[in-house]
Amino acid sequence: MCADVCSRDDAGTDPAHVRTRCHTGRMTLSDFIQMLAVLAALGASIVALVVSAKDRKNAQTIAEGDRRAAAQLASDDRREALHQAHLIFELETLTRLLENLNRGGSTDSAESRRMGAEALTLIGVLGPERVPHLWDDRAGDDEKLQRHYDDPEMPEYKKNAIEVQLAVNALRREIRDTLERR
């Protein structure tokens, strides 16, 4: 059989404060309940830590997705704004060209040359996508322009204009490529 195990706790020298605890070596119902309560609290703490870690991970995943979606939306908005600005620019340019062509020329040779130069410039800015017939008749593709530029008989001021037109064509292609990626 089991003998009782007793221990003394001296809380001081006063014999009134001496306490004795005896353990029989058997678990009582209250000991068992206390042990279950401690285990339940420990289990709840572990579950809370796991849930908290998963919650943080989910919050990070959601935040990353939100940032990616916001960045994509901003990119789409910038591309759409560029497209709208380009359309407005083309409309204004077409309006100027239409006004120029509707004048029907001029009897003053200097004014006639100025109007022709302006029309050619506007056609060059708009390009073959917007005014294909005028482009073919008056401007031409990069190869045709380069041949004119390389012509030794071409006056310098026209070579300068051709060089600028080639740059405008390259810029127009770049803008169109950007707009097509939308």
C-alpha cells in the first residue's frame, strides 16, 4: 500500500504559520479537473497562435493581390488616358487639315506654299492610318522619304523636313505600339 507523503512549509518561525500538505499519491477529482483545465488552456493557446499565423498569412496574400490589382488598374488607366489624349490630338490635327484643304488654295504664291507646307506637315503627323490616300500622294513611307533624303539634288531645308518626318513616323509607331498593348 501507499504511504502518505507529507511535507512541511515553514513560513517563518512562528508555529502558527506552519502548514502541512499531505499527498496520498492518488489524483483527486479536483487535481484531474485542474490538469484538464491547464491542458485545455495550453491547447487553446496553440490553436490561437496557429490561427493568428494563418490569418496574417492570408492578410498578406490579400494585400499583395490588392497591390497587384491596383498596379494593373493604374497601368490600364494610364494607357487609356494616353489613348484618349492621342485621339483628341488626332481630331484637332484632322480639323486643322480639313480647314486647310477646304480653303482651296490661294492666289498669293507665298500663302499657297505656306498652306501646302502646313497640309503636308499635318498629313505627315497623322500618318497612313488616318489619311491613307493623302499619305500616298503627298508623303510616303520611310523608304520613299529616305530615298529623297539621300538624293544629292535635294535642298538642305527639304532634307531637314524629311529627317523630322522620319522622326515623327518613328514616334507615331511607338505611340501606336503602346496603344495596341492595351
